[in-house]
Amino acid sequence: MSFLNPLALLAMAAVAVPLFLHFFNLRQPRTVEFSSLAFVKELKESAVQRVRIKEWLLLALRMLAIASLVMAFAQPTLTSTIGSMGASAPTAHAVVVDNSLSMATDGPGGAYFDQAVQKAQGVLGTVGEDDEVLLWPTARSDARPPEPTANTGVARQSLAELEPQAGARSLAQAVGRAAEAVGQADAPRAVVHVVSDLQASTLGDSVATNVPDGVQAQLIPVETRAQANVGVTDVTVTSRIAEVGQPVQLEATLTNHGSDPLTDYVASVYLAGDRVAQATTTLEPGLEKTVSFTVTPQTRGWLDGAVATEDDDFPVDDRHHFSLHVPEERRVLLVRGEGQDTRYLDLALSSEMVADQIAFRTTAIDEGELASAELGRYDTVLLAGPRSLSSGEVDALTRFVDRGGGLLFFPNAQARPEDYNALLGGLNAGSFRGFSGALSEEQTVASFERVDLRHPLFEGIFQEQRREEASVERPDLHYVMNFRPSGQAGQTLIELSNGRPFLHEVRHGSGRLLLTAVAPTRAWSDLPVRGLFVPLLYRSVYYLSATTSVAGEQLVAGRPAELRVTGVPPEASVRLQGPDGIEVTPDQRTLFGATLVQVGGTLTAPGLYDVQAGSTRVRRVAVNVNPSESNLQAATPEDASERLGTATGTSVRAVAAAAPDDLEETLRTRRAGTELWNVFLLLALAFLAAEMLVASQWAPETTS
């Protein structure tokens, strides 16, 4: 218990006045003459005792009445933990306002965020002249943290400018950071008021901070209701190759966050603004479901994509953005081996063959120019039968593959095994073991035995339901290289009848090697004149030039991330241009062959962002709502208080849901305590009334 007017307790000394008068009555007794002692004799001893009881009772009632009046003027209060230092102590208030996307939904009391603003205004109404206030939203676009102010008008203006947005931190983290800020204030008392819908999925995380000692926290929930929502957790482009007119496979993960199953639920895919695919599925409550789509891009470049769900209570996450990259061109370096016949390769890659349908830009050099070639300028290198490879060329080719390049290798009959094995060993591919057969067009030593048609290189050539039944023509092979795979990171795509690989893939670093067992000449096989040759060559180049994903990165709104961007000129600065004209220049530093871009928490608007290097768009990234925000289930105030208390290391008390008009009075009462002056005033009146009744109605000295 505390007193709002403790100086009034000095008047408690007045309680001794009736006692003083009782013991020190200054009146002198008068002598009364009696004619006889008959009346005195009749007075019994019991009557004297009753008189004394009356006197002591009247004394007690008078003293209690005076004490109650003094207590009423002292204004006693029953204090809570919030008001343990007295209502008049200067206080630093932190108002944590939940402005995450879930606050944009509606409840019984109206929109969650409107309720939160009204309740936050009620909190600001309790701020005194000597207090400080800090408004701390859970989602902020500004990297600078808010600071406490003594001007509540500034806080009210900031509150009026708030709106729900993506990228909110967890409630526990916001409470911890706000508590740290007000804990450093000069005020002797600090309180954190948390206004939220108590979305269970965003209450706490692993980066929550502890609340400093002495900082109190109280939870002010808004009125919520059960919400139905389907969220897109993830979108993945599963195809390794994206080309105009070729099918591309997508997978989307849907989650039903409602309480009822959804049958015949429709999800759609939009590409470049047009709906290009649709799928129907059944979604069970609380479970994830993966849905597959097939889309066919019609243009090149970075295409805008989105997976859209049906309308529900939470429209913010009804579109999950992604980007699909169909290269404008594929830069190919053709290295002609010494004495090697490359006319079939030259013809297949010529402008007459590719025209505008195949986006190849081929540069041809001789084997002797390989040492001085800038391999980083190309997506794929075709080694068409090199006779020898120097140690410098081996190192350059190994680095090229390791950093994401694609290498297509054809052997040379006059090759030196040590040169080939140096390259194959550097890529952990295997070893070269000589040749089988003869350079002629007469005798066949092997043919195709098994083709892995499930491999992405063959994706799109056959219909999905017929890929297992499809067959590939079998060319006659006269002279083949004997290659023994290492088995570490390789996969045989086409196996020969002699058990050796014909087409073998090796993954190394971020890139890939495709090794063929024959050179593209008629002396080795009749493959160059078969219908399989050109499609197989094109698909190999497609596959190797797409060593990185054909989809752009997908970032979470408001979360820091890193982007490794290649193709940026040394003098160019990387910028991000997003929806509604948003432009951000992130922190960046130059690495060997790339620029590392540090994307902070400033990307809070969902949508597609272009990564610009100067005036050139080098990449497109998608920013989407955090999947955890799609689950709108709210925790109870008791459960939320317990979870926040565990995450922040302090006791969090929940304020019972009240109308905005009553909240200010409720908070004042919690701060100052429950005032008891009216109780003591009633007690004083009761004691005085009892004293009057005893004095006037009870006459124990009277005898019959």
C-alpha cells in the first residue's frame, strides 16, 4: 500500500486528543447533598461496569473516526508491480505497436490495426509531464531505431503515420529492444506497453533480447477472431533449362492455416502478367501440399512470375512472387583442337542454324589461343578435341568450372593421357584409359545401352508421362575414349554397351563438366549425321550455361540477405529498383569476379526488384512475405504473456481487454494502484454514526 498524499498522515496525531481528554478531564467534581444513602446503596456494581464500557467504546469510536478521516485525506492506494514506486515517479514509457501484416485483418472490434492505434492513444494519455515516451513499431523501414521523447505530440504524430507492413520482427524481439531503449533513460521507472493481436507464429524467435532489470512489461491485446487463410510457403523452379517455347516445371508449397479442409482448391501461375497454368488440389487443415505446374515462356529475359491463391481473409499473401530467367543469349567459346575436324560443330552452331530461335553467340578460337582467352566472359566452353593442355590452361579451366561455368569436352585421338588426366583429376572426374576401336567407318565397337531420360538435360524433349517409354536412336560408334569415372560427384547420362560412359556429367564447385567418349567427326561415329546430334548438342549447351538456377533469388521481406552478382563493371554501383518506384542502394563490396551486395532490412514491400549495374539489369529478385505471417492463429493473453516472459526473461502481465475509452483509466489505476480514500471516508462516517447512537441511545447508568 502507498499514499498519494503521505503528508496528511501527520494529522494522525489528532487521534490522541480523545484519549487525552479521557484521562485528563479538567472539570472539578461538585458536591451533592443527599438526604439519605438509599440511592447509592441501590446502585449495583454491574451498573458501574457498564458505564465504564460505554466510556471506553465511545473513546474507541471517536479515535477510529479521526484515524479514518486522516487516512482518507492521505489517499491510500493498493499498488501493483507497475506502480510500486508511486504514481508520481517519472516514468519512461515504451509503446510497442504491432504493425505486422496480420494487423491488417478485421476482428469483432474492427480492423486490428485501428484497434491497436486507439489503444496506443490510450497509453499515451497516461504519460505525465515528467515522463518520456518511446513509440516502437514491430515493422520499420528506417534502419535507425526510435528514440524516447518528452513530447507526446511527436509520439502521436508517429503513431498516426504507422500502417501495417511486411518485415516485422518478432514481438519478443521488439519488446526486448524497446526495453533496452527505455531502460537507459534517466527516469527511475520504465514500463513497456505491448499492443498486439498476439499472432502465435510471430511471438518469439531465437534472437529475442532480455529485458533489463527493473523494466516492467504489460500486454494490451486487441479483439481478434479465427481467420481462414491459405499461404504459399515456397515456389521452386525445378527445371534446369529455361528456353523460349520449352516447358518449364514449377513446384509451389501451399499451407492451409484454417480449421476446415478445402476441396477443389485452385492455384494459378502468372508469367509476364498472363495466367499460364492452373492446378486443383485438396488442402487439409494445418498441412502443407506441394502442387506442380508446367509453364512455357514465350519471351526472353527476366520474366515476372507469381503463384496466386484464391481470395481469403488475408489477401496480402495471395501472390507469391518469383522470377524466371530465359537468357537473352548464351555465350559459347568453341576451342578447336589441333588437327581436329569441327565442321559439324561449326555448322550446328552457325547463325544459319540457330537464327533467332536459339540464343547462341559463339566465338571460335584455335587451341593455341586458349591460354590467353578470358573464360569468364563465356557461359560454356566447348573443348573440341584439344591435343594437349598446359598446366596453366588446366588451372584456368578448373577455376572456370568451379565458379559456375559449363565445360563440354570432346576427345582427340592424338591426346596425351597426362594432359587429359590433369584436367579430369582437377575436376575430380576420373581418368582417361586410352581408346577402343579404330578410326574408320566400318567396324562398330559399341552403341548406346542405357539413357537416363529422367535427367534434366532431356527435360522437355519427351512428354512427361511417356519419358520412361521413350527411346533414343543408337548411333554406331567406331572409336571411343575409355573413361573411368571417379564416382565422387559424377553421373553417367548415356552408357555404352561395353559398360563405359558415353556422356558423363561431373559437378565441381558451382559448375559442371559434360564429357563425351567420341569426337564429333564421322571417323569416330555416325552420330554427327544422326538426328540426335544437334538436339543433344543444343541441350548440352543449354544445360551447361544454366549451372546457376534459372530462377532469381527469393528474399523474405524485411530480412537481411546477401546477393553475389556477376557481370558488374568495376566502376558501376549496384542498385535495387522495386515496385512503386522503390530504389535502394545497398552496401556492396567487390570480390574476385563478382560483387557481394548486402541487402539489409529495407526491402519491406513484396514484389520483384531489378538489380541494376549502372543502366543494365543484371538480375531480378523476388521479395515475399515471411511464411510465418500467413498463420493468423492468435495466442491467448495468458499463453502470450508466458511465452513473451520466457523469451524476454521478465514477467509480462496482460491487461484485460477493455474499450479504448476505459483503457486509459485502467492503465492509470494499474500505475497508481487502487485508491482506498473513499473506503476510509465511509468508515469514518460509520464510526461517527455509531458514536452518536451509543452516546444517545445507550444509558447503562440508568437503574430500574
